[in-house]
Amino acid sequence: MIKNSKLCPLCGGYKKTGTTTYSVDIETSIIVVRNVKAKICTQCGEEWIDNKTADGLEKIVEDARKKKSQIEVIAM
């Protein structure tokens, strides 16, 4: 069976390029990253980010953790 990467595996809708907001609550910090590149299902709204973007988000979270920020809001 060939998988179509343009179709949502959850509902069968189409994935479209867009942006999302990523947030994480770690220990005593809340980190919010806006304008994150993602594929978003036009039907159910499910979101996917690629590995490169995920690596960038991990770095942002680690940097905020090192700074001991309570709230960090960043735009990509």
C-alpha cells in the first residue's frame, strides 16, 4: 500500500502548509513559540512538524531552560 503524504492519516483530509503555535510547560517555565512551520489538515486541524523544525524547537526549549525563564515567547 502506498501512503500519500498529502493526506491526513487520521481523517483522510488534505495536509496544507501553514504555521502553528508550539507551547510546552516544563517544571517552572512555560515556553511558547509562534509561527512554527507545519503541515495542517484542512479537515480535522491536526498538525505535523518536520524533524528539522522539531530539532529547532528542542534547542529553543533547552535555551529557555538554561536561562531559567518563567515565561518565554518566541517567534520563528
